[in-house]
Amino acid sequence: MRLIKSALLPLLICLSCVAQTQFPDTPAGHQFAAWLECFNRGDRAALQDFLQKHYPSKADSVDRQMDFRQRTGGFELKKVEESTAAKVVALVQERSSDQFARLTLDVQAEEPHSITRIELEAIPRPPEFALPHLTQSELILATKKEVEAEVATDHFSGAVLIAKDGKPVFTEAYGLADREHKTPNSIQTRFRIGSMNKMFTAVATLQLVQAGKLDLKATVGQYLTDYPNKDVASKVTLHQLLTHTGGTGDFFGAEFDAHRLELRTLTDYLKLYGNRAPKFEPGTSWEYSNYGFILLGAIIERVSGVSYYDYVRQHVFAPAGMISTDSEPEEKSVADRSVGYTRMDSSEWAPNINTLPYRGTSAGGGYSTVADLLRFAEALQQHKFLDAHYTEMLTTGKPGTPDNSYAYGFEESAVGGTRCFGHGGGAPGMNGDLKICPGTGYVVAVLANLDPPAARRVSDFITNRLPEK
């Protein structure tokens, strides 16, 4: 190994546990190796010291990095994609899951080559690192082992379902629905599902399109004729709301925190956020927009003449036989609804009650069970909601979205060469994921009453190893 410049010699302390030959022999490569070893070690004092010396602009971010380390387990280097003296782009994988990310690290050209940027972007598992398909019996055994390991480290609490051709082949519940009262989770436990509600909203929207009551090319203002912001009203289309390309932004933040329990209806959200202009020219970019799905819910209400909640009960939940799914207010007692636990602001799990909205909305926040999610998946595939044409439109990724992968309230992906679609959801104390893979006949539903990525990690583990047929 070539001699490292004197300004980089202090990094040898952090390089002691890393095979240097895996990393480029450049200033950027040395800094990458040093940061990764310190990050993976999980020693707060060592990481703090490293940031102060070599990444001073992020010296105050040690707590965020330690939280990220706790959630990911650290990273393993898989491949260097680009390397110059001042930059490294590499593929890394979470130690605690199958999740891949693209890491970009930049350093100053001059000594001591301080780090100026570390950016991690989650990406689909690259084909060159595809995992082998398992048989169904192998998959069940592997899933049991994986989930039990996650439970043992307090990284999972929830329910897991794998179905083949509509019939469950694996259903198990783990952990506690209520830690104070020692109530165990069960298959009947209702978990908050976050943004998974968007699938129900998208189905409802397409039902009204199929019935000729909505036009995907029409603008918000054609249905919400009194909408305050004229740019949103006149420029943003239903297609753009469904694909997050309308620039309508989010509603979470300081305003939401200040009015969290006052936002009781979709109209309340429109009153609070309706004067905002689009964040970008509608149709020119992509940005995940919870508020866009609030607008869709309001449009459903205006066109159908009933509340959003009544519409999805009658036209989505009832046809599918979803008896345990809804969005009742948090103040209402709901049988079998779990307590969500978060440690986003603490090192210990605590109830997420102070983060919850008054009730779930058309953007997310309702509750369901893994069995109901299977019923939803089956009803969708059996065209109980929509005909074949509109079902395909609903679930096929659209141009202008990341990797053309976001459809209408569904995410489409190729997992191990198999097409799957569904949606996840996550917020403090809740995480869920549904994947429907029609080519293989499998459906995977995982719900958790812990912070993300508790459920997604398990769902990805299963889906990445599904049998080919």
C-alpha cells in the first residue's frame, strides 16, 4: 500500500478495522474509508471526534448520524462506481437489511482534504447483486429466522403475511401491541399504515374516472371551484396529483404541529394550506406530496357528494371484505388498534401519541391488518374495484417519476426480475408495506408498530427472495 500523505495519517486510527485495498488510494478514498469505519463502529465519541476534524460542517450532526447508524446497522462497501482525487461514488448495503444506497463523498482538493459532502441515496438492489430465489419452504424458514432476529434486537414488532394465489402460506405476529399492558400483537391487530392509504385514495379516484365523473387531465379548479390559489387551481391536474408531479408540497412541519388536532376534516387542511403556490411549475418535476392526496380526497368528496371516509368504506373496503380497515379519529376507542412506539426523539421506545393527527386522511394515517391488505390485493387483481384497463393504469409506473416507477398511488418495481406493485407507509411509531407480485402469485404484507424501516426491512427481505413461480 502506498504511503498516505502526512495530513491524512490521523485517519489510520479509524482505518484499523477496514481493508484499505477495498477503497481508492486517493484523498477522497481515504476519507470515505475512515468515515465508514467510524460510522459502522457506532462509538459516539469517536464519530464526534472524526466529524470535528474531517467533516467540520457536520460536526453538530453526530446525534442524527448515530440514529441513522442504529436504524441501518451501518454499511458495507459493495462497489466503487466513480473515483477521482476529490470524489468517490460507491454502492453500499445496509448491514441490517437488503437495502442498497449510492454514496457520494466529496473532499476539498487541498490538504487536509476535509469532507465537504456525504450523500446517501436509497436505490433498488442492482441486478448484479441479485439474491437467489428460494423455494416456498426455504422462504418461510428464512423469514422466520430473519424476523426472530429482528424481534430479538427490538427492531421489529408487528405482523407478517405471505400469500400464494390468494391463500396465506405464512402468518405470524410478534411483539407487543401495548407495552404498558403487555398486550401481544396478533394477526387481528390493527396497525396504523401511514401513506398506504394512498392506494385506497387512488383506487377511489380511478373509480370516478372510469365512471366518467372525473377526468385525469382536468385541473384542481374544475372540481374545487373555490380553491384559493389560482395557480394550483388552473394548472395542477389530477394526473399530477396522483403521480406527485404537481408541486403541491407537503403539509407536515411547523404549521401542522401547531394545528395538528384542529385539522379534523379535509376542508380544514385546504383552509390552512390552500393559499400556497406550487413549489415548481406543475408537470416539470417530481416531489412526494402528501398535500396532493389531500386534494384528491377533497375532489372525491366534491364529486361523490359523500365524505371521503364514507366513499372508501362503501367502494373500496366493502367490495374487498376489509372489515378491520378505517380511519376513525384517534380519540375514538378502536378494538385491537395497537399503540405505536417511536424513539425518533429518544433512545428509548415511547408512545407516538404526540405525533398523531386527529384522524387519518386521504394522504395516509388510517389503520388496517395484514389480512385486510391481502383482501385488498385480491380484490384489486380480481377487478372488483376497476376493470382491467384501469387496474393496469393504476399500477403501472408513469414517465416523469423516479425511474418511471411511481404509478397512481402505487409504486411499481422489478424485484429479482419479477414485477411487483404496492405502497409503503411510515411515520413515528408506524411502518407498513404491501407488495403484490402477480407474475408469481405472491402477496407480501407487513405491518409494524415501530418506526420505519421496521416493516419495510422485513418486506424487502421476503420479496427479494420470492420463488420464481
